[in-house]
Amino acid sequence: MFPLNQPITPAQLRRLQALWHHWTRSLRLPPDADRNLRHYYVERFASGRARQTLDLTRSDAARVIAWLERLTHPASARTLLAAGTAGRHGFAERRRVRPNAPAWRALWGVARALGMDRRRLDQFILRHYGALGLRSTRDLRSMSDLNRVLWGLKAMLRRGPRPARIAKKAA
């Protein structure tokens, strides 16, 4: 993604500073205290590889920015509820919520546990959810769609391995 030892870019520095000021504006710290606190968090988020903002590499800067984005823009309770209940029976679909990274990791984790690769997962989706307009993983554009497939896979996983089909003997 990023060369390992490339220094932080000016765009990353601006983004990091903007997020930092957004996150700490309510503290109203004096400049020295603000800088010391920022350097403390930079060191923590960069796992000790940088002691201050300008010491960050591009990859560490991306990691610090990601942390600050999570801290400044936490998901709302309504979004989390919609993501967790999207597609479930008895829960009205209030709005479309895009699938998040943990949901995708869960889907692929269950698929791998069932011995499925992408081709077999796409076949499963087409066979079981084709009537809903889902033909492959590319069609999973909302948490509702992803949850439907994930819950189907989890049900298969709970049932355990199926016995091999016995070929009928021709009489």
C-alpha cells in the first residue's frame, strides 16, 4: 500500500491535524498541552515508531488517521442497530446501510469454515437468493443482503456436515 519508510505526506498531515482539532476542540487546551497530548496519541497509535507527528511514515500516518476518524466519527446507535438487524424478519428496513468490514470478515470466515471459495459462495448465493435479485457477492450492496446470506451460511454451519449422497443403483 505505502512504501514503508516514506515520510508523511502534506495531505496526510493536514487531514491528521484537522481530525485532531475536531476531536480535541472541546478540551480547550493551551497549545503546549495540545501538542504534548497529540504526540502522546501519535506515539500510541503508531505503536511507538514515531514520537511526534512529523516523524510518522505514510503507513503509520494512515493508521493514526484511521484511529482519529473512528474517534471523531463514531457510528451512531441507529446506524449500528440498522446494520445488525437489516434483513431480519420482524425488523422494518428503515434505510440502506452499506456492509462494513467486520460483516464481510464474518461472511468470509463462515464461508471458509464451510470449505467455500468465491465460486462456491457465488453459486450458493445464486441458488438460495437468486429470487431476491442476488446472484453473487458483487450483489451484496447492503447489510440486509449480506446478513441474509450470512445467516443462511451460519445455519448450514450449525447443522454440521451433511452425509455424502448415495448414488442410486440402476436396477
